[in-house]
Amino acid sequence: MTGTHLAAQQVAEVTEGSGLAGSAWLLVLFPVIGAAVLLLGGKRTDAWGHLLGCLTVVASFGYGLLLLFSSTGMAEGERVQNVSMFDWIPVDQLQVEFGMRIDPLSISFVLLITGVGALIHIYSIGYMAEDPDRSRFFGYFNLFVAAMLILVLGNGFVTLYLGWEGVGLASYLLIGWYTNRPSAATAAKKAFLMNRVGDVGLALAIFIMFAELGTTQYTEVFSSLDQLSPATLTALTLLLLLGACGKSGQFPLQAWLPDAMEGPTPVSALIHAATMVTAGVYLVARANPIYMQSEDGRLVVVIIGAVTLLIGAIIGCAYDDIKKVLAYSTVSQIGYMMLAVGLGPFGFALGIMHLLTHGFFKAGLFLGAGSVMHAMNDEVDMRKYGGLARIMPITFATFGLGYLALIGIPPFSGFFSKDAIIEAAFGEEGWRGWVFGGAALLAAGLTAFYMTRLMLMTFFGKKRWKELKSAPMLDPASGSSVPMLDPASGSSVPMLDPASGSSEAGRDFHPHESPAVMWVPMVVLAIGSVGAGWFFASGDMLAEWLSPSLGALREAEHTVLDHSLIPWLTIGLSLLGVLIAYLVVARRDVPVAKPDPVSFPVRAARKDLYGNALNETLVARPGTWLARALVYVDNKGVDGLVNGIAAALGGSSGRMRRLQTGFVRSYAAGMLSGSILVLVAFLAVRYA
């Protein structure tokens, strides 16, 4: 896609869905049925629930392929179809239709979600083999996929919001899967609450659309944008971006994404590669007619993307937890996608292209990390690995291909998508080209460094695990260790408690290759890591396919650097990152115990560049103080006023009822006294 831009977005004509598109609701129905059966069936589904969970997603993927093949034969103007299903919210002027928008953008996401999602489901059969609640796990997985499909298939912002919240619920359930781990519960709550911050932005944007335009449906909103003032358009773009930052883990709401690694590894793969974190990029791409009307809004998107991709790349260099390195890699790569879609008419398709290629290699990397953890008794510390390449050859090969794709070495898929984004960033005019292009280029070198470090510490060098023992995970109820059966050998191995470190009371590590049900999906994803980028970029095929949704192609006009120089700079900087990692890691012994950081940059990176501290200082603590102040005002002010009035009435009534004695003589004396007072008052007035 080098050397091409996109022309200004025109609102595509929308035709009424028919044929296969008219039954697109089946895409959502399959996983919904799977989730309902597995979650309501309980233990009765244990024997076959995992198979049902996989078959429903495979069925949706098959129907998505049929939609793809049918739409490729249509004229470009017929590829955007609206499928009306029923009136969802018919309330006075608020008329919300529940329907689906079938176009190249939604079909591309459907294939990513269901294709990569199906492979992760199949992998989970082996990974979760000994979990007693495996059928419930697959029910949550199906719920996750169904919610994401509603999000990308909805024909309006309210329908998108339904899927948006469904994804948030499913992620909360899956991140906190290990209910006996306080860290998992904390991570789930953190993800849920930080996403609610972004959801407020999306909700406010929807409210503004209805207040200003009287509708929230895509077709009507996009065709009525000329009725909005520039200030309103900018507000819409910023509020939509806030929602995207929450779901996609972008600055300043990125802190929840690495903590989400507390869930099982298949959950990490599904969240980071195929579903949740892609939702924010989808939102900005779907709302591209709105962003095309606001240059300021696009600039903020680019800034957020550039800042985030650098944050993720820098922090990824400092972690020893294999899953958290990959998590911050996701933060960085989503930053590339946000940078691309913020570049405007020539960036939307580039962002989607990188999103699709990233789905292959990042899912493969996470599943490879899960395979390593499976072989190493759930150990996540790379300092306790080493020399696994020969012991786990399939995992090493598939992980290695994903690694090459991620760092952007040609001809692997990441090169074609990431290099195009870097070139587009350098295509910005003046200082913007140097700043945004330079940030994207620098992050490419950092990515090569931390991923090479991960490869060397995990698969090469001394077998450091030979001198260690893994600590068994303790059952909180009984205090005894919890055994885990190895699906490959059937033997019992202990599960490692990451918080406890090594223990002489534990078991020796016995790494081994994962069973076929786990490595076959890894092989399929590795094939995508090799060829997907070239396939999408060949003849600008993907950009042409997405043109009804995102706009038509045109040639690039200029870049601050020569077009032919940028790929060489990208490759050269990536190779420099590989070389530095080799010199730092491979040429010296890796200590099993993490050394204390000696420099401020390393300390800052290991503390997530103080992102959590910033959120704690600016949001959490002021929120706590505000809550306490409001409680005080409520207790002393509101409740005090109400209770004071009640006490006054009670006290006065208690005193006044003493006047009621029940004796006739008392009442007669009172009447006489009153009569005398009235008579005296009358005489005083009369003779005054």
C-alpha cells in the first residue's frame, strides 16, 4: 500500500439487505445460542460443552465467508447493505432500529473475530482441559464473540453501544476467571471501571447526535453532518475518541490492558488480537465521515496514537513477565492503528490493514506464550526459562514467525502494514510529519529490541529452569496444593502461583511440547503471520475492498522523507534493535532473580511510566475525597436538615401534648382565661 492515499470520504449509498445479507443475524445467533446453552445448562454440558462452544464460532466464520464471497461479486455501490430487523426503542422522537450494516468493513471484522476467535476456542480445549468449569468458560467465550459481533454489525450507534457494553461484561467475567486470586479480581474490576470512563464519552456522543440530529442511525447521522457546527463536530470526535481509548487501551486509559493478563492465556489472546482492543479502532474507522469534518479531531487521534505507541514500546522493554511484554506490545501496536486512522483520508484503510495482520501474529504470540506457560507449570517469568527452542520446536517455530511479523521484517505480514503507516505518518505536512513519523519509526526499533529480548530469554541460552522448582498453587479452602494434569502425558504437575516464586517444596520443571489441539491453531496463525500482509497489500487489494466503507484510493502527494528511503530506515532501525538486544541479553548470563534497576528510566518503565500513579493521583484519590465529602454533606447537611425538622416537630409535639389533660375543669379554666383575654383586648382597643 506504499505510495497511496485515500480520497475524501463520501457517504456511501446504502441498499436494503437481501439474500445472504438479509440473514446476517445468524452470525450473532450461533454464539448466542452457544452461550445460552452452556451458561444455563451448567454441569450437564461438561462432557460436550467445549465442542459446542467451538462449533458455534466456526459456524459464524463459515457464514462470514459466504457473505464475503457473495459481496465480492457485487458492484461497489451495492456492497453497503442495511438489514432492518425490528423497532428496538420506539419512544416518541427517539426511534432506534435494531438492524445490521453489512459492508466491507463489518465483513472484515466478522472474519477476524470469528476466524481468529475460532482458533483460540480450539486452542482452549487443550489449555483449559483440566479446569472443572470449562463449559462455563466456553459460555463466556461465546458471549464475548456474540457481543463483539453485535458491535461491528450494528447499523447505528445505539446498537454498537449494546455490543460495546456486552464486550465489557464478558471481559470482566473472563479476566477475573481465577476467582481464588485477589489479583485477578482486582484486574477485572480495574478493566471494568476504566472502560466505564470511556463509555461515558461514547454515551455523551450518542446523546449529542440525538439532540442535534434527532437520530443515532449511521446512514442518517452521516448524511446530516452539514447541520452541525464545527464546535459540535469537534466535540463528537473527542467524545468518540474517549470511548475508543477506553476499549483499545490508549493513553490515558491504557493501564487496565496489561493487568488483564490475570485471566487465562486464551482470554488474553481473544482480548488483544481479535475482539475487545480492536473495538476502539473500529469505532473511529466507522465514524470516518465525522472525523473527516474535523481536522482538530483527527489531530488529537494522531497525538493519542503516537504517545501510546511510544509508551507501550518503552514499557515493554523493562518487563520480565512474558504475557505483560506482549500486552504492552498490543498497547503499542493499537497505537499504530490509532495513529493511522487519525491521519485522515489516507490512513483509515492502513489502520484496518494493520489491525487484521496484527490479529494473526499477536494471537499466535499469545497462544505461543500460553504453550510455554503450559510447559513450564504456569510460570510467566522469562528469567526462569531458557533453552526451550529444541524442547518445544513447534512452539518455537510458530512463535518465531509471529516475532518476525511483529518487528516488521520483510516479507512477513507486519512489514507491509506497519511500514505503510510509518510512511503515511511521514506524509503529514511540516513538523507533524517529522514528529509523528519519527515516533512511529522509533517505536519500530524499540519493538524489535523487546521482542528479541523475549525470544532470547525464552528459547535460547542456558536452561535456567533446571536449577529451579515451581511452587504448587494452594487451594484456599483446604490449604493443599492443587494438581494439574498435563494433557500430553496425563501426569500430574503443580500449577505455579506467580506470587510465591520458587520453592524447595515444589516440583521440578519438565518442559514439553503442547498437544496437537493447541499447536495446530498456532500453525494456522503462523501461516497468516507470514502471508497475510503481502496478500492484503498486493495491488492495494484490501484498500480497494474497503473503499465503499472508507473511501477510494489516490496517489500520495509528498512526504517529508523520500518514499524509497522510509522502508530501509524501518528495516535498519529494527535490525539495530535486534542487535542491541543480542548484545545486552545473549552475550551475558541472565540472572534468575530480577536485579534492582539502577537508572531512573528503567525504574520508570518498570512502574508503567507512572501511568497507574497518574490515574491514582488525578482520578482515584480525588474521586475518593469527593465521595467522602459528599457523604459528609449528605450525613450532616441533607440528613441533618431532615432529622432536625423531625426532631423539632417531635419535641414540640411532645411539649404541646402536655396541655391535653383530659380534665373538664382544666378546659373550663382555659376557656375562661381565653375569654378574659379577648375581653381585655377588646376594651383596650375600644377605649384606646
